[in-house]
Amino acid sequence: MGASKGIKQAVILAGGLGTRLMPLTKNTPKPMVLVNNRPFLEYLISLLRDNGIEEIVLLLGYLAGKVQKHFRDGSGFGVKIKYSVSSVSTETGKRIKKAAKLLDDTFLLMYCDNYWQLNLREMMEFYISKNKKYMMTVYSNSLGITKNNVLVSKDGIVLKYDKERKDKGLNGVDIGFFILKKDILKLMPSSNLSFEKMITPKLIKKRELAAYTTNIRYYSVSTVEKLKLTEEFLRPKKIALIDRDGIINKRPLKARYIRSWKQFKFLPGAIKSLGLLKRNGFRLILISNQAGIGRGLMTEKDLKKIHENMQKALKRGNADLDAIYCCPHSWEDNCECRKPKPGMILRAANDLSFDVTKAVFIGDDERDIQAGKNAGCKTILISKGDAANSSPDMICKSLEEAAELLVNHKKYKQSAI
Ligand SMILES: [Mg+2]
């Protein structure tokens, strides 16, 4: 992801009691709760370091010593860590204010219980383009995983914040990951105040709070149930998202469709390549546009039949797909799933709990690469000719070459794609 211009510091609110996580937080502060045998905060720190953050200020309270003892000055984690410790009863706003001397002019403010696949470079570009001093990251809740608590205008300004989540006309969820200017401290009285209850409404009233809206879902450790989902999500996985026509089977002519199993012809080397990926621990997920259904040229049943036969043949080569996602809509339907939109990929990521930023999309069409990019994946274009305009991360001549690369290439292997 590389370094981000202008922002080097993250401030994490990590002082709460974590009552909703009891009994896990009886003797352990929330940031130290184990997720796959690692304190949750380690994941956040890796995420920040990979985004070019150099310094992290931890705002601690409950069992602060346990956090400090583990992370020390941060050198063991590739960052510099500073601490500001206040009493357990101190509210979020006051915790920030107390850390005034440690704060950079512009910093990233986070809650310690949300994990989201931050791309700070993209966020900063948006922040600069909005020309507002403050910005909140808002999950679009396109999968409907929770209740909304903010209203964002079409031009990206937060208009409402409802901590109680009662208002019906809301369209997103505050997930933290704020970009703030230090002068926000001037808006804070010295009383014991909560950031979200006191400061967020002030910024909204001044129309000074931009919203960076993301379709990528976030994960949380705020309750035991959510922690379980997060644990599964953060377990390392290798994911290959694969287009069908032109990758697995011979591509039909433009605006034609494979309507029956008879018309389906595997490309040479396809089964072998999928088998190689599978043997090396990749989960294989098909992501395919099948507008022939929406255009009335074939039925869902026809497609199902083709895929049943395809899976049988793949299974014989130990190369069957782990999941299949198809968009049946015509381009006129304006759905959320048809590539280049990222709907199918985001749905798959949610269903199979994987990190889209560590998954790779393999396709033969510019729309595949755009869909992959729109979802935040790495992308490989299979092309024998010129590279398309979509600038994929890699270009390979065949699925075989792509599979070899993913399995053997050190860089790809180690990035836990
Ligand atoms: Mg294709």
C-alpha cells in the first residue's frame, strides 16, 4: 500500500472497560483479547504499519499496564508507540484532549474494537478532495449486517449521527477511522465528555465532517459473537476469485452465451491449474456475469445444470470450486452484482469471511479487473495481447502461468493472498 502523504500518526481509543466482552475482559483489557492467539491490537498495528503509519498513540485506561507491557515502545512491531493513560471513567473526548501534547497536526483516530481493511492512501485522496477539516469513515452497510447510525449526503457530508440507531432514514455506519486536525481540541470543553456524543454533533452542525463511504465491511470485537466472526475473518486464507468464460472454459462470441453443457469446453490446462491452486491451499471462487439469463436467452436452471457438470468434471481433477457466484442480470437492470461492480466479490467475502485486500481476482476482461479493483483485490489479467487499460497488478498469458505464479512466487506467497 505504501506510505501516505501527510499522515503518519494514528491515535487509538483503547481505555474502555469492555463490559460487553465479559468475562473475557475480566482480567484482560479489550485490545489484548486474543484473536487466533494474538492480541487483537496486534492486527490493528500491522494494518496501520502496512499503511505507512509510523507512530501510534494509545489512549488507555482499564488495565493499561497490560497493554504497555506487551507493546512497550513499539519497536518490536515496526512502529513507535506512545501512551496516554487516564482513569477508567474518563470519556473518549477527554482522553483525546489529555493527549494533546502527543498529537500531530493531522492524525487518524480509531476505536480499538473495529477492524476494517484500511487503504489510507485512497482515504487521504478523498479527504483532500473534500476540503473539510474532519472526516469519518462510514460503512455503506450494503450487506445489512447491522443498524445504521449516520446519514450521509450525496456529496459525502455527514448530516446526522444517531448513537441510539433509532432513526429510520439513515444510510450508513460510523466505523471510526476518522481523519482529524488537532484544532478539534478547541471544540472540546475540559469536562469529561464523550467524543461521539459531544464532538461529532458539533462537527455535523458546522457541516465540517466529511464521510468516506466504503462498501467493504468491517469486523468488530465488541461482543463475544462479533469476536468469533472476526476471528474467522482474520484467520489467514488464500483466496482466488476466478472469472469463468475465457479462463476456465472457451469464451463464447461477444453477446453470445454458453447455454448448455454441450457448448461448454474447458480451456487446455484449466483443470490442471485449478487443481494446482487447490492443492496449495487456495479456495477457488467463481465470479461470473451471466446476462444470458436476464436477456431471456437461457434460464437459471440451464446455468445450474452447466455448473453441476462443470463441478463434476473439475472434481475428477481435484479442482472443484468452493463457491460459485453468478450475476443473472442484464446490463440494463443496473444491479449491484454485475461486474465491473464489486457486489459478487463483496458477497463472497462476507459469506466466506475473507479479506478482499488479500484475495486475487483472475479474469480475462477489463470488467474483471475493474470489479477486482472496486472490491479492493489484487488483480491478474489473462491476456495474450496488449494489456487492457484497466492496469491490473499482473498480466499472465494463461491461467497456468497465473497459478504457477501464485503458488511459487515469493511475493505472492508471503502476502497470504
Ligand atoms: Mg471472461
